[in-house]
Amino acid sequence: NGIDLSVFKPTNSNIREKFNLKDKKIVLGVASVWSPRKGLEDLCELSHRLGEGWKVAVVGLTPEQKQALPAGMLGITRTDSVQQLAELYTAADVFVNPTLEDNFPTTNLEALACGTPVVTYRTGGSPEAVDGTCGAVTGQNTADALAQAIQSGLASWTAEACVQRAQLFDTKARYSEYLALYQTLIK
């Protein structure tokens, strides 16, 4: 698995102004479909745990899910624009992926490539992309564990460390390695 680092990279935008978030810390959650296994309920609970200076923004919602969000959360319907996703990832202070079941989520990689630390559960392949320099993995699947990880780690994570970690998942480099391996095996 890999991502296109020519698209997913730190990207300037007016996202904070557009959504009136200039003086808030932003927690971002992204999914193509928010099913129960993706952890939307935990993001809703997290919004209550973090307090006044934070805004939890969730991308990929249906109009019905957007309307059902608790007050104080920002809901954004599904987007097919990778440019907009890169802008959203870059504007966020932390990306939270509370998935309960996932093979190897590319959303974690996309966030890192945009310079945004990732906090995720120890489920499936989620922990593989994150190390202590660019986020945290919590073994407890609770909003309290997410909030604690964010609050204890946010000051130590840097955009540079996140971008550097994302280099490991560059599509072009990984696919070239696969091709070289296949060519070697064929010979």
C-alpha cells in the first residue's frame, strides 16, 4: 500500500477561515463510509472530552449522519477531491482514526504526508504507520484513551516527523520495489 506524495503533502488553504476554526485546535476524522466499525461514535464522544478550545471535524458523512452529530462538531459530506482532503488534513492539528477493524488504512498515511500526527487504536494494520514521533496508538478503544493520547503527545509531535514517516509509504518508490522484485523472481 502507498500514497501519492505529489498530492498528499502539506497544503496551504483557507479551510480554517472557511469553517470558522481560526482559534480552535482541530481533530479530524475521515472515512469514505462511516459504518459502526469506523468509530464515529467514539469521535462524537471525543468531542465532549476535549473541551472548548477544540473542534472535531468529520469528513465523509451522509446528510443524515451530518444532521445527527452532536452540537459543536463539524460534519462534512463525502468529497471526491483529493486536493480538498489534503487541505483538510493539513489544517488539522491531529488526525484521529478510531477504526475498530481495518487492514491498513490509507487515511493514516494521507494525514501523515500532510504533516498531521495520527492517533489510532491498536486494531488491524492501523498501528503500522504510526510511531511515537508522529502520533500515538492506544490499546484501549475508548474516547478517553484518544483524548489522553492527544493531550499528552500533541506538543511533542512535529509536522516534519509526520512527513518523514510518510516517505516510507510513497507509492512510486514502493511500486518500483515491487516491480524490481517481480523482475528478479521471473529471471
